[in-house]
Amino acid sequence: MTIFKRVADEIEKAVKTINADADISRMTVETPRDPSHGDLATNAAMLIAKPMGMNPRELAQKIIDTLSTSEIFESLEIAGPGFINMRLTPQSLCLDVKTCLETGTKFGEVNVGNGEKVNIEYVSVNPTGPMHAGHVRGAVVGDTLASLLSKAGYDVTKEYYFNDAGKQIEVLAHSTYLRYKEALGENIGEIAEGLYPGDYLKDVAKALIEKDGDKWFNADEAEWYEPVKDFAVKTIIELIREDLKLINIEHDVFTNERVLIENGTLDKSFKFLEDKDLIYTGTLPPPRGKEMEDWEPVPLTLFRSSNFGDDVDRPLKKRDGTWAYIMPDIAYHYDKIQRGFNLMINLLGKDHGGYEQRIGPVVDAFSDGKASLKVVYNGMVKVLKNGVPVKLSKRSGNLITLREMVEEVGADAVRFFMMTRTPDSELEFDFTKVIEQSKDNPVFYVQYAHARCCSVMRHAADMFDAANITDEKLAQVDMSVLGEAELDVVKVLINWPRIVEQAAQAFEPHRVAFYLQDVAAAFHSWWNKGKDDTTLRFLQEDKKDLTLARLAVVRAVATTIASGLDVLGVEPMEEMRSEVSDAA
């Protein structure tokens, strides 16, 4: 049980003592923005004062009087219109330190999801080439969100859906065939505009030759198109999967548009809507900004999406009777619901704005409002080196690839840095800054804090028998001897389960990276205080009890950082050779 839960339970008991019928379901226990206001604060009195016919400050005083016998609180005071600010005793503050040491990197696990099945679809890059920097961001955000939701008690399925039909795949087939003929000796000249120019297609062409030889060299397009297209799609999907493994991402499910068509899901989803009388033939109003006299309405097959909050009904078929571009996505979400997912999360680029508005109504229709769709949008990534835009990649013929990024700075640095901004904001990925040993580099800043913790423990093993400073032993030490410097760090650590809970509820995995920077800042500050005041150094040979209590906090810091890095998919570093003397 976290300290937040313990405090909330104490307040609930106090309120029920005053009024057994009081509804405190919306009560909050939060960390005040201003540390001078206390360790925690609650709105309990303000929440229930009006129904009880009392002044909030008077009710707050009654609650304080009831809580005064609790051993958790050092002091309680009323603030403003009726908030209660609370200072906790060192022992109660350190209860979560004990929990952290006893549970290891499981510290922070909460049960927000209660085992609910959630489908997270991310990356979903069409198989037309290797992954580039923009794709990497969506991949990392999606994978981190999946890890976060797992830690928060959800049953997560990680899914990749790709379109293996349409214009892009047609271009891929022709581009591959051109490289195939080139590899067999034909002079193809300059790559025509509109085709994919990347060198990666040379490898695809060579693999095709190994499989089929020159079988397709003089064949008509009607003969070579499908085999070449299928081979290129399959080969590039494998290339993408191998690229993703470089940053430790593996999906549970890979599926595609063709499967939905061939297994009848697309037709079934349409019939489902038809049977619910949600399909009709009608006309659409002119697009915004287009005058009525310039608009020629035509009969279309429409879905009654306006019944579910959309601003216009959506066409499911084109004028010629073929499926509209939105229909495969509709079928895909029908398929997800049929597989038992009531919570679906899609990671998309910001250029897909409005997707939730278009697909959300269909999800409502398929599930009778029981399922929900959440879309997390990712902003652009600018790749720089020393502040200068990086030249285009020869391999992709376009943007810098994932493989090139990992080769330059390593997988852990790529993953962490992608989480240092809110997903929908633009991110500058500067190769130089990512590996810079500076407090301005969050990747280094957090890893260095963990490495420093490990260094302290190695030195402590020289002072104590290593068997006496295991996590199990440190969880039992007396932490009432800790002073303000140590407790300032503890006050940051106790927020970790809360961060997991709130980040999961908001689908905002970047909060984990932000929080780890707060933990690192608190630890580095504590470290640096020991430079100015020797009594604050971690290891004090003449004060064994204090040293052991401090080591308990050091291990809790390391464990919390490791727990957070685990969510981010990053390996904590135990040793770093730093050229900086001050990380705070």
C-alpha cells in the first residue's frame, strides 16, 4: 500500500467518523506544488462541506482534530478555503522506501486496468522501405505506452497493421522490378520521379534473383507484378521487424488489409452496419468553403456516423461502387472488437488528425458504446548534428533510418530521447546532444544518477559485509534517523506509483521520462550537498545507523530509476566514465 493510499484511508476514516454518509469518491490526495505547504494536501473538507451544511474551514478543523491521533502525520493545517496540508513523519514517508526495497523493480505497479484487454496498434508503417526517424518516435511512444499500461494492470496486445494494397504498394512493385532488371545487367539510368530511389531495394532485388533467377526479366507486367509485389512486401516487412528489434520492439500480432479482405471481415463489418440500419444511400453537403452552385451532389453509400457525434455521415463506397479508403480501417476495428478488445489505442502521425472523429463513431456502432478508441498523435522529428540538419540517407533515399540512428548513438539513447517531449510536439533529435555528458542531456542525467547509486553501493560493500546491505536487510533499517536532505529525495520517490497510475489513465507515457529526470535531479542535488557538508556524505564510518538508512534511500533511488527505465525499454547503467564533475 502506497503512502498516498494510507493517507487517503486515514482521511476517509476521519470523515466517516464525522458523517458516515459522506461521499468522498472524488477526494484527492496530492503533492502540493509548493513544498513549503507540506508533503501532501487534500480537498476532502471542501468536497463534502456543502452537502453537510458546514463551512469548509470548520469541517477541515474537525477532520484535523480526528486525524491528530494518527502516527502518520507530523503536522496538519488548514490552507485557503479549506484545503488540508499535511506533513508526514519520517517513518511514514519512508514506508514506500521499504516497499520499494521489498518489491524491486515491481515497485510502482498499480491495478488501474484490472486486467482489461487493450489493443495498442503502433508503428504500422506500410512496407515501402526501412524505418526512418519519424517512424521511430511512434514506435518508441507506442511501445512505452504498452509497457506502462502493463505495469498499470492492463492485459496488453501490441499490434502492427499495414496496408499491402493501394498506390504505395504499386510503386514499390515497379521500383523493385526496376532494381531487379538493373541487378541482372540492364542499364536503368536515373530513377524516374515517383519511384522509390533507396539503395535498400537493391538488396530486395538481389534476394528476388536468388529465389527466382531471371524468371521475370522478359515477362509481361501481368505475369511479374503479383509475384514481385508479394516478395517485396514480405521482404520489407521482415526488414522492418529486424529494424524494430534493434530498439527491442516486438509486436504480438502482425496483420494486413489483404487478410481482412480474404477472410471476409470487410464484408462482415459492412453487413453488421447494414443490419443495424446504419447504412443508406444519400448525398453529402458541399465541403466547407465550396459554394452550393459549384457542388454536384451524387448518390453515395453512407454510414450514419452523425448518429454517434460525427459532424457528417461518412461514405463507405466510391461513386464507382468500390470501397472507400476508410472501409478497411472500419473492418480492422470491427475485427479488434470481435477479438474482445473494448479499449483500442492507435499511434498515428499528426498528419492523420481527425482519425478518431472518423473511426470513433464506427467503434461505438460495433460495440453499442461499450468500446472506445483513443488516438495518440506523434509530432515531427528533426534530425540534427551539432544543430545542423543531417543530410539525407543514401540507404533510404530519403530520411535518416532507424538503423543509422542506433549505429550512431545506441538503442537506449534513441528510446529515452524520443520520450523527452510530449508525443504531439515537435522533437529535435541532435546526435551530438544525445551522447553529450551534460546535465542538459536527460539521457545522461538519469543514467548517471543510477550509475552513481551503484558506485555508492560498491564503496559501501567495502565498509560493510555485503550480506548486510542487501535490499532485504536495508528494508529493515531504522529510517527515523534520516534528515531533511535525504527526505527531500524520498518525497520524490513516493510519487512513482502515482506517476504510473496517472500516466496510464491519461495515456501519456512521456510522464515517466519527465519523472525520472525529477528523481535524478533530487539525487544529484543530495550528492552535491555532500561536497559542501561532509556530514551529508552517504558513508559515515562513525554513524553506522545513519549510513545504513542512507543506503536504503540510495538503493530505492536506483530501483525506482530502474523501474522507470524498464517502462521506457532502457537498460540502466551501473557504471559510467564521466568527464563532468557536477551533474546537478
